[in-house]
Amino acid sequence: MKKMPRRELRNRISKASGRMNVRAGAPMPLGTQESGGGVNFAIFSRNASSVRLELYDHPKDAAPSRAIDLNSTHNRTGDVWHVWVKGIATGQCYAYRVDGDYEPGSGHRFNFHRLLLDPFATAISRLPRWDFAAARGYDPSSPEQDLDLSKVDNSGSMPKCVFFNEPFEWKGDQLPRHPWSKIVIYEVHVRGFTIHPKSGVDHPGTYRGLMEKIPYLKTLGITAVELMPVQEFNENSITRINPRTKQALKNYWGYDPVIFCAPKASYSSSRGLGKQKREFKEMVRAFHKAGIEVILDVVFNHTAEGDELGPTLCFRGMDNAIFYTLADDKRHYKDYTGTGNTINANNPAVREQILAALRYWRVELHVDGFRFDLASVLDRDGDGRLLANAPVLEQIAEDPILRDVRIVAEAWDAAGAYQVGSFSERRWAEWNGRYRDDVRRYWCGDDGMLGLFASRICGSADIYTKSGKGPECSINFVTCHDGFTLNDLVSYRLKHNEPNGENNRDGTDANFSQNCGTEGETADLKIETLRKRQIKNFLLTLLISRGVPMLLGGDEFRRTQGGNNNAYCQDNETSWFDWSCLDRHKELFRFTRGMIAFRKAHPILGTEQFYTDNEIQWFGSQGGLPNWADPKEKRFACLIHESDQNALFLMFNAGATAVDFRLPALPPAARWHLSVDTSGLAPRDLFATGEEPLWKDPKSYHLGPQSSAILLIRAINRGSRHAASTKAK
């Protein structure tokens, strides 16, 4: 790339504006909108002095075919710059240049030499080797305290926005609109789910590949998928290598959006410009037809532009001082996200852009809900203080277009905020990080966990009641993308993140995990038996708990990351779903599917209210109440009443020795039936609804060490023929 004076850059396009039908345009909506045989373009910038729209014939072109300078008198309404251009067709590539002061000390980083993406672009062109270094708005050879303006034009190394307005037939698509009580979430990475050679799909690593796995998800019993980030990001933004393989590391997870409204192009099997939008819509439509909701993991707390040494891609060049939360020395950014910058989400102009982006995903792409990454950042004002009633959170909850979507908060951030149980208003559900930790610690055998574990399986009333929320606001999970997989949770005591190239310093050390006798893979049958039993304990716990269960994709067949608990940069077999595991661990898949079916067969487990004293009774292993005050106690049971004569008796033993549980008295004309025992050998570890065998001993149940079990109380006249003629043990 060569340096080019600003005047030459401005004047190099002579054939553009004069030969086009160009009008002033309109300030609303932001982004692009087709109207009257042309397209209206509109962007926000309060502090810009001038704006240029550039049109490109091909995404790799270094020079535009047309350029339109927006007049501050005719093409500006308030803080919005706009223009209408005749004859723009679907597939047209475009981008912006925005000029103004380059004064980092005052928070302004305008650079007319930098090609900028439209914040509301709904598609961008693919750029397989996107080098962020070429997009830095400063001269890297200048002193760090000065960071002089770079005058190198980078248009040849930037992707372009793509105007795409191809008609799409939704074919009467309807959102499934399941009640929270019927939701079972499956968290999954679009690429990682099917990119492995053993996935058996025709379009691996894509939206269409995900569609091919819908029958599998239906068989499992999933009613909602939560997709890890699909907002456009640069997978090549990481410059480190794997110290073991010497291969380049990737931005695999994608928690670094470059813009907010564009589906990830590389996740599309269609290669045409903008075709990723169509394929994404096809995927959503297919999921809805199968009765499965689509929830997006969205990032509105930071962008890929990073700190003051990062690239100028979009927001920084549009109006840095408005979009970001700046430090007292405005050369730097306040960082509540751990990524170098923080979106100034409660600035009214930025707030409106976040709302508009959410409306776009809902209205145009039909998504069912959003999980907000590091949502506590959105609860901070421009000075970083947590607000009592943050405007952006209230508006998201009350927006008339978004009122029927699910909104889920990751209710913490990287600067110490932890708001589980108190995040905004009732409409907001929350990832319950305390559920994860307490359930893990109980099954690890930690002391003093009995009461906390009991509260977690009952919906965490101790956490949510004070804020007026119900158990449906608790998204329960044992594992998620951030941390160990379920297999690794029982196979590793320590994290093993050396392949990430950060000397194993990254990732949490608070794993509350166990290795069951040896670190990592083993052929020891005794250790493997214990690991399998513990995995079943976690799955049973998750799926009998009030609240909304979320399963990490692949846990149902023991997907492993080799002990890596922060595989954000591992776009390889560490993170990919190895579908050969499904054949090796059919027993666990059957158990997971069976527990999901069990939850659905017993609606009382998912009721959207906390248990009353009439609905649940607590027992120690020898009858009477559990000894809640004894920190060494590891065993207890509960009886959940479904009706006058039907009930569930749940027994938990996190201790190292077996125990005989005393069973409560049966109602008249009722019998015990065995439903689940995690220590049982398959297929007697779980029985399908209606096939539960009679339990022969009405007074006690022998439960093995580190195990859990469920007995049913059923009226005699309602038992199935199979159940009536079968004896357990």
C-alpha cells in the first residue's frame, strides 16, 4: 500500500457524483433501505466534518467505481448523514470514509484514509486473510504517546459492506413461543457442530450443516438452540501460534464483533455476495418448522476495535467519542470487558443503535431471543458506575417490538460486577453462575453444600425472590462454552490451556472439578465407571431442577477439549464435535435423551413458581429432616407431590459410601416404581415413562456412593401392564 495525500484521495474519483442520480435522502432508518428505485444510505456521526459513500464493483477492489461526498447542508439531519442513490442492485458493495478531527487526547480518531464499515450493514464480503494491522488508524512508527495519523489508504485490505435485499419466502413461519417451563436449551457453535469429518453432513461448518442436524436435536428433545456469536467477526484477529503444533491460533468463539447486524459470512455454504443472509433465514425457518427456537449469543458490550492500539474498522472511525467509554485521558478506553474497549451503551445515540440492531434480528431474521454477553456492562453509565435502572436494559425489556423475545443476561462483567439474582427487571432471565458452582461443589463432595444444592434444584429462591423474579429467570447450567465440558469436568482437576499460547495463565482456576483418580484419559475401568456415573449425576440434577436447563452441546456424548477450559482460539479438533463419540457413548446419549423426556413427562419440575411447603418435603437418609447444619452431610432426599397419589422421590448421595434410604409411607392403593438410578448398569439406569418397574421393598432403597436415584409413587390402577408385572432388583 502506498501513502496518498488526503486531497488526492478526495479527488481521485472524477466520474462519480455528476453522472449519477443522487438525492439528499432521508435520515431514517439507519443503514440501507430500498425505496423508489434506489437505496437510501444513512449513518450516525455527531462530530464528523464530512462523509463520503464509496461504491465498489468487486469486494477486493482497492478503488471505488463511484464516490459520493455528502453535503453537510443537504445530506445531514441532526447527527445523521444520508443520501439516496438510484439504481443500486442487490449485491452492491459499499463502504464509508468519515473525516473530522484526529485528536486522540480529546477522544477523536477520525481518519479519512480508513475505509469504514456501515454499523448497520447486514452483510459484509468475505476476506479470508483479514489483517487488522493494516486497519490501524495511526502510524505505528510514531511514538506511542503521540500515535500520529496514518495516511496509508487501506481500502484494498478491507472487506466491503454488501447491500442485499433479495426477496425471501418465509412460508408462514411462526415462532414456536414455548413457555419457559418447556424450554431445554442446547448451546452450540455453528461451525464446530458439524465441521468435523465425522459429522456426516453435506455442508460442514455452516448454517446449512446445522440444519442437517435438526433431526438429531429433535430426537434428543431440544426445544431451543443458543448459537454462539454469529455477528460478523474476524477469525484471523489473533496473531499467536499454538506452541505445541506451531499452527496459527484463531478467533474461534467470535466474541469480538466488527458490526452488529451481519450474520457471519464464513458460516454460509452459499458463496454469493450477501447470500449468508438468505441461508441464515433458511436455517431459522427450518428450526421453527421443527418446533425449535433460535436464541443468539450477542455482544453489545465491546467491539473488535480493541484498545487505542487496535484497528479502525467502524465505530472508532464513525465517532469514537460517542460510541466508546473513554478514560479520563481520552487517549485510552475504560475496559470493563477484558477486551480493551467498552461500548458506551447508555449514551442515547448508542442505545438507539443497539435497540435497532436487536429489532433487525427479530423482525427481519425471525430470531426468538438473545443472550447478552457480559450484560452487566450494559448496566454501567459513561463513568463506569452501575445504574439502578439502566435505560438500555429497560428499553430492551419494554420495547414493543422486542416484547415477545427471550432476553437472557450473563449478569457479570470483567470489572467485578456480579448481578446474578438482581439483574434489571423481571423480564430479564439470567445465566445462574451460582447454580453451576454449587452443583459442581456438591457432587465433588465439598463440605457444607447440602442446603445450597437443595436451593439450586428448587429454582434458587434464595437468589431470585428478593428481586421479584421466579425460577423461570434462572438459566441453569453445569457447563457452557466458557469452561470445561462435562466430560472434562470429571476427568481433570486442573486446566490444561497451554495450546492457547498464554502459558496456561488464561481461563479460570475455579473449576470445582475432579479427575476421579487420574488426570485425563484412562483405560482404568473403575475410574471410567465413576466418571460415567458422575456425568449422569450432573445430567439428572440439571434436568430435575426448577428453572430453565441449558445443556452444552456435545456433553450428551462426552465431547472433550483435552482439559482446555478456555478454548476460544482453538478452531481444530480440540473444539470440534467429534461425532464418533456418539457411537462410543450411546449409553450416555440414551440417558440424556431419557432425562429430557423425564422432565417433559413431569411438568411439575418446570413449573414457573417456586415450590410451596405442600409441594415438597425433605428427608434425611434415615427419615426425618436432613441435618442441614452438618457440613459433613452429603445425603438427602425430597418428595415432590404431583397429585394426591402420585409423587417423585429424589435421592442424592454425594458421599463415598453407599446408604440405605428409608422410604416415606405410601398413600393407600399406591406402589413404588423405579425410574432412574445413576449407579445402575444400562439399560437399568433409566426407564422410559410407563415402563418403570415396581420396586419390591416399600421401606428402603439402597443407593450406591456418589449416585442419585428417582422413585415414583403411582396409584395401582394407573400403572402400566409392563410396570405391574416387573420387579426391580
